Amino acid sequence: MTVHHQSGNDAPNKERIDAVRAFNRFYTRQIGLLDEGLLKSAFSLTEARVLYELAHRDGLTATDLGRDLGLDAGYVSRLLKKFERLHLISRSTLVSDARQSSIALTQAGRKAFAPLNQDSHDQIRALLDRLPASEQDRLVKSMQTVQRLLGENAEPRIPYLLRPLQIGDIGWITHRQGLLYAQDYGWDETYEALVAEILAAFVKSYDPKWERSWIAEREGEVVGSVFVVRKSDQVAKLRLLYVEHSARGLGIGKRLVEECIGFARAREYKTLTLWTNDILAAARHIYQAAGFKLIEEEPHHSFGKDLVGQNWNLDLLSSARA
Amino acid sequence: MTVHHQSGNDAPNKERIDAVRAFNRFYTRQIGLLDEGLLKSAFSLTEARVLYELAHRDGLTATDLGRDLGLDAGYVSRLLKKFERLHLISRSTLVSDARQSSIALTQAGRKAFAPLNQDSHDQIRALLDRLPASEQDRLVKSMQTVQRLLGENAEPRIPYLLRPLQIGDIGWITHRQGLLYAQDYGWDETYEALVAEILAAFVKSYDPKWERSWIAEREGEVVGSVFVVRKSDQVAKLRLLYVEHSARGLGIGKRLVEECIGFARAREYKTLTLWTNDILAAARHIYQAAGFKLIEEEPHHSFGKDLVGQNWNLDLLSSARA
DNA sequence: ATCATTTACTTGACTTAGTCAAGTATCTCC
DNA sequence: GGAGATACTTGACTAAGTCAAGTAAATGAT
């Protein structure tokens, strides 16, 4: 929870490295324990891993197996030969490449794999059973985070999605904005309080016909948000736009602002206005690109800093539609 | 972020089990990859693990090693014999038990272990280097969560600690209270908004001489909090007491209330008052035990529910000191 | 079209890491 | 003082995996 200003230095420090090493030792042992429980079967651990892959993916070749499980090619060859002898798999030479064949479990293969699979399933179930549901969720979430961060960094299928406000969001957004602006610009706790105040008022006086919020979610995590509130019949105000560092470059900020403009236009507001500070350069670029014009600037002392506040307006009547 | 009401059913569902199994497969491979990189050394993987243990812990016996690393006793015996032959370890029979001996790395042993250790360190460093610092932190945090949840559930050395408010806390507390009361009692988003409003006001008008907050932290995570605000010269008000489910039973609620009482007494308030709802039984027990008296009850409709609000007072002059 | 190179897989020969069971010395608990 | 447990050792063994050499097919450069 320590707030440290952005250092710009991403070098992994010793504590982090040691923590990862400690986890590796821990999990080596953990996997060892789980594997012990499965050793009574007729198959070795590696054989079971191969069967698992075959049961869950189609059209694998010997090379695929070796690569994905980290096995020696010769060893894979022998394993497959053994499986073939036991009629657990069938191979069909690929038409595209006569050297390779596509390997599939036979009916007998599936039957042999089933108890193995069940044992492993039961074992993990027993492991989870020791924890209450909320902790099970935390465990799974943490594992997925580890996997995503260490994995091939494949971009998620859906880069992000927008959804309306849910319970827990306004606290979360307050928390993140409070920390973010403290880290990036050294703002003090009064900014977080301001966010809390604005969001509390938004919920309390929420008028669904004239006001709206968008939460950007990525892989189940909130990575940005924006709010539109009614100032008058004619004027809507865009508030509290933010995007997490980790989700920048995906066009989320632009998209959020576009949603606001579209909503304001649909509700036939004449003007969309917003207040921001000149140091927030990334946001300013988005506003400018969307057609907002700077109306006035004024220095002020807030959040423990000397800042320059800016009011920007978008004329919804004259501005061209996207 | 889905809010589901407490089901009371902790049975691990299929998705969770599958997610854990997926993680195990992933990490088996991950460890395999890391191990490959270390195989050029003169020591086998298991030998390296044994050396690591010996380098980091004192007074180990052969049995300790076998148990902690999951190795066969005979195999450990042979490994140690080999290390002894190479003068990497020395054994000294325990005075308490002539069958066992305490094993320690010799100077030569440390020297042999150093490059292994460095390689492993460098490898993890390279792994982390691919991630920005913020993601490195998330990785480490997630790993620690996994380790804690799957580990021996050893109670942390320090069960919890109290600290003052920091940036990010009020948002976090709003988030957690919003979700907690939605899950447990079905309260709607207006409760979260109320929390946000109260906390925003607390920060904005904070008077350090007369007001205070306590955040309970456990293993780096916020697990509870309470606030005392000034109502008048004579009267202080305790607000927003909560403790996470995962941290209940540690006496944190009681301790937080005691801190409030101690503070109110030290500031020579005459009365400590609080408002709560009758369904919050756990909190009520704490207040009663601390000497609070129920002053009045009143039904009200808030947070989407019919509730019974209660005002409780503690007379700080007449009540006995703890 | 041809030939060198690479890739996919196979096979024989081998080693290593680990298991199992039987045995000795010592300790613990009645 | 003796039955049983524990800490380690040792001999006999084998499953698991490696390495290198080889074949057949595909690929890429001329």
C-alpha cells in the first residue's frame, strides 16, 4: 500500500526475484505432492501428461507434444509407440506432410485416460475443499494472473468491454484514481476524496434518462471509466475519465469519450463540457481529437499542488458527426 | 465483479477445479523450462535443490531434507554421501540423538553452490525483466497469495496491524463495504454511495486533533477499518466499522472499537455514539461488550431494504476503564 | 529441375535418477 | 528391559530420459 512516485526503473529488485524463486520452490514441491497421488496408475506422470494433451486437443503431432510438454523427441516416439501397441492411440499420416501424423486417442485410449483424469480432478477438488468459496476464488484469480503474466502474453480475444456501473465500482474507481494520480503527479488524499464525493453524488442523484457511466473491463478487471452527468437541460458534463497504465494504447480513452459524446448527442444536449488540468496531457489529446475546444484556463492550488485547471467544451450542434 | 448473494455452498465448482488444473499444467511446464536452463551444471536438479536447502537453512538432518523436498530416504542418503565425498558438506552427530546428524555446507560447498544460485537468480531476473515494474509487483503478489492459500495455512507472525489512513484507502474501503453488504444483506448501490460520501467528508474536513481512523492490515491487505469523527465538543461518533470475513475471529473488530474508545476518552469527549442496523449482529455484540447502550431504534427503508436503525451511546465518564 | 539443408520421426545404446526392501543403530514409551 | 518406532544405510534393481546416428520427406536457393 506504500505510495511511491514513479521511478521509471523497471529493473526487478532482489525481493521480487527472491519471492519468485521462493514460489518456484514452493510450487515444485506442490506439484510433486500432487503427482505422488497419481503414481498408482499404470501410467507414468509423463505418459499421463501426454494422454491429457491428446484428450484435450485434436490433430496433435509428435513434435507438438514434444514441444509443448518439453520432452525429448526420441522419448516421445517411444511413448507413442507404446500407446499404439496398447491400441490407445491411432495415427494418420498428414496429407500435407508425409513425415508427420495426426495423433488421436482411440475409444480405448479415452477409457484408459478417464480414471486418471478423474483422480486428478478429485485431488484438486480435495485441495480446494479446504478453502471457503471466497478464498477459492482468490486462489484461481491469482493463478490466472500468474499465468497471464508469465504466459506468452497473448492478447486477450476481447481487448476490452464496456459495461454499466455495478456495486463495488465507485469504491474501486476512487481507490485506483486516488493511487494513480498520487503516483503519477504526487496529488494528495484530497483528490481521492473529491472522486469519492463526485461518485457518491452520481449514484445518489442518478437520473438514467440524462446521465450515464461506462466501465471498461479487461480480463475481468476494471481498467477505465467515465461518467456523464446533467448540468442543465442544455449542458452535459463529462467527468472522471481515466484509463489504467496497463490498458493504455488500446484506444479505451478515446472510446469512452466517444460513448459520452454519442450519449450526449442522443439526449439532445447542446454542449458537452468537462474540467481537467493541463498536466494531464494524454487526456487532453483525446479531448482535442474529439473536437473539444479549450474555453478557459485558471491556476488553482488543489490536491497539494499548483495546477492549471481547464474547461473544455464540445458544441454538439455544430460539430460534425463521427 | 458479479455480486452473488452468499450461497453457503463452498463446494468447488468445475470451473475452479479446471482453472487450478490448467495452472498446474502451465506451471509444470514453466518449472521444466527454468530447470532446463540450469542443467548444464555438474549437479542434477535434485542435487541443486538439496544444496539450496542446505545453503538457506541451518541444522538440517537427512530426514528434514527428504521430507521437505519429497525425496526417498535412501536417495537422500546417497546424495549426502556423494556430497561428503566431494567435501561439500560436513555432518556432525546430534548430541540429542546419535542417529541423526546436522548437515552444513562447507566452504567448498558454498563455493560450488554460488554459480548455481547465481544462474537461477539471473534466470528469474530475465523472466521479470520482460514485465514493467507494476506487473512484476502484481506477479509477486499473486504468487504470494497462491502460496499462502495452498501453504500450511501457518498463521502469519503478526496477525494484523493497525495503521492510519493512506491514499487509496477510502476508495478501497468503499469498494469492499459496498460489495460486502451487497453480498451479505442484499443492500443496493446507495449504501456504497453513502460510504463514499462519509469518507469523502472525513478526508475533507479532517481535524487530526479530534478525529481519527484506524486501518487493520493483514499480510499487506486491508481487512478492516473504523473512523471517529467529531459531532460536538462533547460527542464523538464512531463510523463505518467493518472487518473482512477472512479476518474474523481475530478480535480485530473488538480492537478497532477499543481504539476508538481510548481515543475518545483521551480527547475528553463525554459520549461516544454510533448508528448501526439491527441485522448487523456481529457488530452489535462488539458494541454491547464494550459497554455501549442502545438509545433508540427506528425502522427505515434504505439501501433497498427495510431495516431497523439503532443509535448506541457509550458514556465515557461513567463507564469503567478497560 | 537439382541439390544442400532442414525438419519429423525412429532406433540402438546408454546413463541417471529414483525405488524398494532388508538391515543396523538408536531412541521412546510403557 | 523389551516392543516398537525412527534415522539412516546399503544392495539390487528399473523406470525414465538422453544422446547420437540414421531415414524419409519437405523446403529453399540456385
